[in-house]
Amino acid sequence: MSNRRDFLRNAAVFGAASLLGTGIPLVSAAEIKPADPRKKRALRFAHITDCHVIDKPVCVSSMKTVFDQINGLKDKPSFIINSGDTVMDSNNQKKEDLESRWNVWRQAVQHNKLPLHSCLGNHDVWYGPKELDEEYKKDRRYGKTWAIEELKMPARYYSFEQNNWKFIALDSMGLHYGLDEEQFTWLENELSNSNGKHVCVYSHVPIMSFGALMYYVDEKKDLGEVAFPKGDMHSDIKKLKNLFYKHKNVKLCLSGHVHYIDATDYLGVKYLCNGAVSSNWWDGVLAEFPNVYAVIDLYTDGTSDCQLVYYNQA
């Protein structure tokens, strides 16, 4: 397959054991390693992001592959986290076109038997073309509601707990990709009431990511134009960093959005931007980054291990 050849042609960039120096193994499903025997594992889960589901054969077949692989793992994950941009694009779309994309998603998740916890991506927010948008605003699904219902989310942001870990799903789709005041106040309360549990936060847009900066740099021909990567990273990064520093049980933050992969450790928090299931929006490898999902082990001491799983697109 062309995508496989593209990946192999770029393999020297990744190195044999890890991706771009992150220390995160890049493996096939058959090569996924067991949890670290020196630690007590709390749970294992899978992380998918940026599926950008669309009615194309490569997408339909590949989404089946991803769910079949995750569900078929011998050391099966407890659940899957999906960090947004589930469908190719809900922005500026006719209702019937978006319905066809969600229909592909419904077919894909029939291959998944694990609990699925999602958050919203920018491509999951529905509005119509200019000539239809006023009429579409009368539809109860307008905006974020359609995706929330399709993804069976309890709300646009929420939390759940499992095995002494607390998981917090954020809605990054505020002004300039940041949290609105209502959500930030809720997040403060969630962290204050976490009762000593370790915390994993997941959002679509990276809270902190070197990959987001490099994506921005790659888009600029003149590096003199480079500033804060607005639109590629949370604009309230300082506010969130200060909150996490106050609550030192925040251990892990997961994201996608830029389809680049990086791992950043900062003030006791591990920030993982874990690429994209669709890679280059179902059109081969994006820059040096292949199509991946992640398998993550969480331990009772608050540490974690992540393995990035490369799979063959159809």
C-alpha cells in the first residue's frame, strides 16, 4: 500500500526504538509490550484522536482495523479515549453530507465493544454554508449538540473515575481554543474534589505541545512570522499550567489536533500529543508522522507509559 511505502521511506526519521526522540515506542499491534513489571498497574486504555471519518474506502476499512486491533489485544484495554475531530468536518457543511459522515462513524463503532469516552474537536462543531445557516440554527443539533449526541457524551465537558484515577474531558472549543469561565470554574472544583486520585486530562487541542509549535513553524515560510501558535495550542496555557501546578495530582494530559506527535514533561505533568488515526487526513503521511493510535498504561504511583501503534491503512 502507498501509505505503508511512504511510512517505510520515512522510517529513518523515526529511529528503530522511538519517535523523534520522545522515548515513545512506535510499534505494531503485535509488538505492544506488557506493563512495566516493576510497578503496579492501575489500568490500561487506548487513545485515538483525529479520526476525521468520511465516506471513503480507506477510512471505512482503516477505522474497522483500528477498532478490531484494539478490541483484539490479548492484554485488553479497559476503555478507549477519543480526543476529538471524530468526523472529517462539521464546519460549513450541509446537513445531508454531515449525516453521511456520522453514519460511517456509527458503522465503525459497531466493531468496538469497549467503553468509549470522547471529547469535542473543532471539526465536530456543526454550522452550515452561509445560505443555509440561518435555517440550520433552528435544528436542535446545531453547534456542538450533534457531536455530543453521536458520541454519547454526558455533556460537553465531564469527568469519570476508575481504579484511583480521575479522567477529565475538556471542551477546547472556547474563544481562541481556551476554556470559558464556567468550564474553568468547574475544572477547579473537579481538581479540588479529586480526593487524592491521580488525574488524566484529555482535550482535543494541546494544552502544551512542542509539536503544535512545529506544526505552526512548518506552515510559515518566513520564521519571522512565528509567534505563539494560535489555533494550534490552548490560549489559556499559563492559566492551566498554574492550576495544574497547584494540584500536583494532575499527571497526564492527552490531545491531538495538529496530527503531529510529541511528549512534553513540564512541572510534573506529562503532555502527550498522540498524532492522528487519519494521519494526513486520509491522504498518506503528514510531514514525518504516520497514522497511529496509542496504548497507555497507568500505574498506582501516578506514572504512565505510552506506546504508539502504527497500523496499515487500507
